[in-house]
Amino acid sequence: MSFQKLGLSESILKAIADQGYSNPTPIQVQSIPIILEKKDVLAGAQTGTGKTAGFTLPMLELLMQKNVKKQKHQIRALVLTPTRELAAQVENNIEIYSRYLPLTSAVVFGGVGINPQKAKLKKGVDILVATPGRLLDLVGQKSLDLSRVEFLVLDEADRMLDMGFIHDIKKVLALLPNHRQNLLFSATFSDSIKKLADNLLNEPALIEVARRNTSAESIAQAVYHVDKGRKKELLSHLIQKENWKQVLVFMRTKHGANKLTKQLELDGISAAAIHGNKSQGARTKALADFKAGSIRVLVATDIAARGIDIDQLPHVVNFELPNISEDYVHRIGRTGRAGNDGEAVSLVCIDEKDYLKDIEKLIKKDIKKIYEDGFDVDPSIKAEPIQRGRGGQQKGRGGRGGSQRSGSRNPNNSRGSNSSSGARGQRGSGNSRSQSNAHRGSNRGR
Ligand code: AMP
């Protein structure tokens, strides 16, 4: 299958050729013709599958077909994403794919000044990528008119619900015209996603690439059994021994991410941390340095890492296993993208044994176990409850009641109750909806 056969016009094909893509990915093969038929779509696609081009290319095509000498730019396509990083990245892709088209795009998210965003919107924008909170702030300040939206894309919808955005999403939907095409992308399909899809989508076409919750075949996975207190040492050892040049490390907490970064630096390994307590400028710089290769290790919390897209990222390390098994799939999806090989390594101590079991159950395979020489596990160490971040809450294994997801997905419980970081969520200052913001911010601030 070639891009030429998918019904895209020359200007779009040229932009794709510039990117060096030779063939569409499986999600693109499926989604492009269906979206061009103006159908609503419910797509199960993990990040790294090429889903962004999967929805952007046909959307651009349709926007151009209907581009009947519009007098001025107005928002005709709205893409909602859970995080700033993903929003920036999606908009960057849209800019690339639309470079030969007379369409304009912009991105808005919290944590940065609102005025430059207002100025950009004033000039006129056809395609807007946004995180929900800032979008509503801009609507509240009368800087946005969403009454002409023809396309709505919810990208990483599962993560938006995890982060407690459902109310914001509903508010946004109420601002849109009834007649529009809706595209919902999600890596997983919980009941709440199904409910959202039922309400939002009109006889959607279902697209699913890679089987749900299975980790990509191109990713080699391994577990190193190690004592908790020796994880930092083992990580430095592996990076040096294996000569890993570009490593994304996942940590459960911001504090942990900072501490690990310091230790790596002490070990002579260049590293930076990226999480919700860092300013947007610091996050952008860390990511740019990492992409450019001037930083060898990027240490990230789950939410901050969401949407990080680096071609051919070779190594992902779970310094700690995530307490939600699906997050494991998301995390290791950062490597092995678009058909490249990748390696995902998890450092697992005795406390995390049950998490590992849950993950293996979800991905339906046993992960290779490695005991590194010189890092023998001390059998006298007993398992302890796992410390979780978000305001120093502790959630013991017992609290999970044996179910991986119990008490974790609902933003009204442990994930959402840490208000200390709420004010540092995606939203800028000066908003009045503080109650729900603080509530959501705890997730976004991770
Ligand atoms: P996404 O799943 O949208 O985050 O895309 C993952 C990566 O795949 C991005 O770096 C894209 O630039 C890249 N990509 C998208 N489509 C293709 C394609 N047809 N061929 C090669 N790479 C692609």
C-alpha cells in the first residue's frame, strides 16, 4: 500500500514525502479512507503507531476540499489532548503535514502565558490543538469561537479521562455545533471510554491496530531483579556497561525523578528530569537537549512523558513499575516506534512483585528475567508497601484489593486528592474554577 492510493492530494503527499515516509502505517491504511468518507471513528491505537498522521492527513484533505474561499481563518478543526507535550507535538505534526496548504494551526495549553495564544488566535486559525483547561479559559475570556468546528479529535482519550477531564470535555462539546465529524483515539477501552464514545460518536467505524493492551512485538522487554536500595547503582551500571546513549527513565514520583537525576550526574551520566513541577521552559529545554543527544538520560513521570515522541528512542527504563498495568504498555510504547526495534528494561524489587504479575497478565506474556552479576538480591529483605507520590500519600498493596485498577482510575480518589500540586497544573493563574482545577491539577502536575 502506498500513500498515493489513499486519496490524498499532491500538496499533502509532498509534505509526507519530505518526512521520508515511504508507506502508510497500519493505522493510517485503515483510518485515512474511512475519515475521508466523513465517518466518525473510534480508533484503538497506541502511541507510536503513526496515529497522528492517521487523523491529520485525511482531516487536512477534507478541510481543503471544503475550503470554499473562506474570507478569514476560523477554527474548523479542534484536537484535544491530555498534556502540553502531546498538544505541542500534535500541532508540530499538523504544521509539517500542512506546510503546502493555505491552512493555519495553533496550539494552546496552560502553564505558559495566555496573551501570546490570544494574539495568535486573533490572527485566525483553522486547526487548533488544545488541552481542555486552557481551551475553556480562552473561551471564558471570549478569545475563541468554536461554533464553526467541523472536526473534533480526542487524542489519547483514555488518558484525558484518567486525568479527570471529563467535565471539561463535556463543557467543550456543548460549545460545538451538532453537525461535525468526531474522531476518538484511545490506547485502552475502559467502560468510561465506551460511554464517552457512545455519547459522542455517530455510528463510528471501529479501527484497531495492535491488539489491545499487548506490547509491541518490536520491543525487547526484560526485568532485572534488584534490591530497591541498589536500583540507582544498577541503572548507572547498565547505562555504562551497555553504552546506552539515549534512555528514557520512568519514575513514579517527581521527588524520585529529581533524586535519580542528581545521582546519575554524580556518576558522570548527563541527565535531566521532566515532570509537573518543572516550568514549561525547563521541560521544553530538557526534551530538546535529550532529542539532540546532549543529555543521555531523561527521567520522567508518567504524565510528563505522555506524548514524548522521539524517533527510534532505543531504551526505556522503568525505574519502578507503574501501579496501573496499562501504564506499562504506554511507557514501553515510547520505544520501538513505527517499526523500529527498542528495548524496555524494568528494575524490579521485591515490593513490586505483584505489579509485575499484573503486567504480565495484561500483556499475556512472561517478561525475561535477568539477575545482573554483582547485584544479587538480598533474600533477607521483606516486601514493604509501595510509597506513592502525589503529596506523600502511601498506598499499600492491601489497598488495591487485588484489582489492578481499583481505586486508581477515578480522579476522585487517590490520584486526584493531592491538591498540593494542583495549582501547578496545566492552567495558568487567574482562573476562577479553582475547585475542579486543584482537583485535576494533581494529575496533570505529575
Ligand atoms: P504517533 O503514533 O502519531 O505518535 O507517530 C509515531 C512516529 O511515527 C512519529 O515520529 C511519526 O513521525 C512517525 N510516522 C508517522 N507515520 C509514519 C509513516 N507512514 N512512516 C514512517 N514513520 C511514520
